[in-house]
Amino acid sequence: MSAARLPVFVDVDTGVDDAMALAYLFGSPDAEVIGIASTAGNVDVHQVCENNLGLLQLCGRSGVPVSKGAEAPLSAPLRTAEDTHGPQGLGYARLPAPTAELTAYDAAQAWVRAARAHPGELIAVATGPLTNLALAVRAEPALPRLVRRLVIMGGAFDYRGNTTPVAEWNVSVDPEAAAEVFAAFSDADELPIVLGLNLTENIMLTPELLGALADTAGSPSRPLSEHDDRGAASAAANPLIRVLEDAMRFYFEFHHDCGEGYLAHLHDPLAVAVALDPELVRCRPAPVDVELTGTLTRGMTIADWSGRWGRKPNALIGVDVDPTAFFDRFIARVGAFARQLPYS
Ligand code: RIB
Ligand code: CA
């Protein structure tokens, strides 16, 4: 591993924005992706594995080990989000059939192996439900002290949910896992950075920004529009831009149909960008916990800003970000990475 690269382990429920996050990591000269954990969430875990292996194949990164996680959350039945991310989790996009195999060990063991292989150095990011991270901490209680930095995309702080009126998807799918992870990382040398919807919904990808990405990749294509036929295929010459546009079109259509506009929030790409450079966001420390038994509020994340609970902070909650600074970096890195790919 080159001295300038950070060892990065990422736990994803790939998903449209998870795929964008992986592309950002592949386009980041300061990152070496040393492992990917596949977690059930946006789609079932087998489909997440297929998406991860297929994306690695497309990006020429088939050497990165991909591990399969648990089939279901710790105690709740699995819920998936094909309405948001498409039947296979990547909108209208189709990926090449992967040739690489999954690791023989599961995702929880992959977490433990990565942390032990890079003690005090590992940059870890979770952009899906925290099921496998919770299982990893059960297997290796020292994991929070082995990891140099953990960034979690999850929760919503003083902000409405996107799955229930108060709960965000990743936490809502497995609230017990989120509660276990927040408790376990309270003793970490560096508290986890937690990016909730209150922050990530500032990162709005528009057809114009997606067009700028295609231009940067040297693969200009007509900007997507809400007036296009639904499911219209991308005409981009670049294979990665084609996949990202076809994936994003489904995501744009979903948000448009929800009345949020023809756009998409890049929750997970922000999380990986912050993992490589925490200066991208402003955070505030607070004790954080998860509602597990509320009839109406299960999966809600609560930040005790005023210290009512008498507990020490166990999270650095993202509270401010400059979307332009993020998109400048995102477009530069993903665009340059796409440009150097061999055309299919
Ligand atoms: O709530 C947004 C999060 O849920 C993102 O990580 C998205 O990919 C889904 O997993
Ligand atoms: Ca995700």
C-alpha cells in the first residue's frame, strides 16, 4: 500500500448512492479500499453482493475482497427498498456479470480481519444498516479501539425521517444494531462521525451536476430530465457514466414522484468523502441513542444536546457542510476515474 493511501473498509447496502460512494473511493488517490462488507438493506444481501462484485468488475477493481453479511437484521424482519433503488438496487442500470467470488468469511469477520490487519489505521465507513458492524463488535469487543476513524451514514437529528416520520432508513432497518454500535463506540479514541439526513439532504445531485460529471469524464450526454420517457437509457459512451446515469434516473424519478423534485441526495458519497477528509463537515459532540420500543418512534435517533441523560458524548454529529465543496471534489474524482476506464 502506497504511503499516501489510507486503508478504507466500507460496509454498504448497494444501492444507488452506495455505488456512487464506491466510485468516489476508487477515484480517490488518498484511499485504498481493502474490503467491502455487503449488508442487507436497500435490497437483499445476495443482490447487494452481486451489485458490489459487478461494480468492482466494471471499475477494474475485482481484487477488492467482498464479503456477504447477515441475511436479516439482528432481531427485526428484513425490509428492503426496491421502490427507491430499483428491483436490483441500481435503478435501471445493468452491471457486467462478475467473475470474482465472495470471500469465504462473512462480513462481520471481514470487519474484524480488516481492523486487526490495520490496527489504529483503518478508516471505516458504514452506509447501510449496522447489522454486520454490530455482529463484528460482538465478535471483537476491541474493534472500536482498533479502528482509527468510523463514519456512519445514518439517523436524523432534529429532522424528519425518510422511512417513518422520525426514522432514517439505515437505522430504521436495524435499530438494535445501531444502538449496539453507538454504545460500543462510546469508548473509541476518536468518536464516530455520524451523518444524518439533517446533513446529507443538503447534498442534492441535480441533472446539471450529473451532466458536469459526464463532461468531466469526457463522455458528455444529454442531461436527464423529468420530461424524458421513464427508464430512458443513458447514451453516454463511458461505461461507468452510463451505469451511474441509468441508476440515478430511477432515483431521480423516485424523488420526483415523492414531490421532492427531480433530484437525489448523495447520502453515502458524502460519508466516504468525510471519511477521507473530516474537515468537509462541521460536527458537534453529543450522547446519541436509538429508540427501540416506541410504537410511533422506533428507529428514531436522539441527540442529547443539553446533557439531560448525564452521559458522555458517543458521537460527533455532522451539523454543517458546504455542498459546493463536496460536489467540486466528487465530480473531479469520479469524473477523472471514469475517464481512465477502458470503454466497453
Ligand atoms: O437514508 C439514506 C440511506 O439509506 C442511504 O445510505 C441509502 O443508500 C439507504 O441505505
Ligand atoms: Ca446505503
